[in-house]
Amino acid sequence: MSGRTFFTVAVLCGFASTAVFAADGLEIGQKAPDFKLTSSEGSEISFSDFKGKVVVLQWTNHTCPFIKRHEGTQHTVQKLVEKFESKGVAFVAVDSSYFCEEKKDGINAFRKENGLKHPTLLDASGKIGKMFGAKTTPHVFVFGKDGKLIYKGGFDNDRRGDKENARNYVAEAISAALNGSTPPVEQAKPYGCGVKYAK
């Protein structure tokens, strides 16, 4: 497995959890369940690998125009990695698309094209996505060092991608977690493509 602190996640192998979840997924203040994921390149990663770290879970689908913006043209994810990697923050993107296992070559090509060095793991069954309540790509969940959810929603307040000074809620939440404080915004409406769950 890569020694890098940041990870992008997308194939589920299995998970175990004793947490209780609301109908729409994990709620603010709840601890993340542990799970084991296999990357598009064959590495296995568990959420518990990041114990004691700030963790960012981001739902992804490389065919979605909003992902092509945030992981491609606007480099939203790459900028977060550059800003927070040295501070010990783990970034994990999850692909819960029903076709993600069949599209591994495309996922790896997209990662290479856009300079995404962190691994991508696949959740073709959709179990992880549904457990967390992921609705869109992207949909982001930020966890504090204690493993509790402190933010969920979109990357920012710029759905159309045309604001010169968009407010990056995820960056704010990560900074708050590193400082041991509460994010100024704990929840924001996610936007993007709907997660392509299996029927």
C-alpha cells in the first residue's frame, strides 16, 4: 500500500460496524464504521488504518461531469492534498457505482491523466455508500481525529463552478478538525451526479 497519507477510495471488500445509523446515513457526531476496501490497483485499505487522523471520505465516479471538474479542471481534490497532506490528514474517495469494478482501467487512466496519486477503491455493491448516506458524486464526509463525523455535504457553495471566490466547506472542516474546534458549517447540501447504485 502507498505510504502517502491521502487516499482516494472506490471497491468494497467488506466491513464491520456496531454503529447505529439514521435513515439517511451517518449523522454529525457519529463515529465512522470500520471497513476494508480494495483499490483499483489491488491494495487493501481499512478505515481503521487512519486511527487518530483527520479523515475525508469523498464519493466519486470518474464519468460524472462534477467529478471531472473537482478532480480534473479545477483540481479541488489535488489542492486539498497539497495543503493538508503534510499535516497528517487522510483523504479517501469512494466509488459506489454499480459498474465501478468493470471500469477499473478507466478509473486508473483518469487518475493518471489528472495526477491523482492516491489509490481508488470500489464499492460496487453500494453497501458503504448506503451506510454513510452518500447521495451524489461528489459527496464529502469529514471525520475528526476521534473518528466522529464533523462535516457532510458538498465541497463548496459553487454548484455551477463559476464563482471566483467559492467557499470551500471541506477545507474549513479539515482546518477546524486539526485545531480541535467545530467547523463553521457542519452540513451543506451535496450537489453533483446521483450515485449510480446497483438496483
